[in-house]
Amino acid sequence: METKSRILYLQKILLERTDEENPLSTTQLINILNDEYGISAHRTTVTKDIG
């Protein structure tokens, strides 16, 4: 279940907070997931999710 919610939250974050001129780093994405949604994720997991 956490995999689905992590991917959906990543999509939400990317759609609402980024564009071509304002990217977020993987570390920033991990911090947002953890701080705002209580989801822990590893750098490689997030990279695979958005790749």
C-alpha cells in the first residue's frame, strides 16, 4: 500500500511544485514525503519511481 501512496504523493508534489525552471532534487522529494506525508523512502526508490 505504501508504494502506491508514495507514487501518488510524488506525482502530486511534482505537479504542484515543479516545472522546467523549478526542479526539486531527490533529497528534497524524500524530505517532503517524510515531513508532510510520513512516508520514508530511499534515494534509489524515489529515482526509480519517477524514472
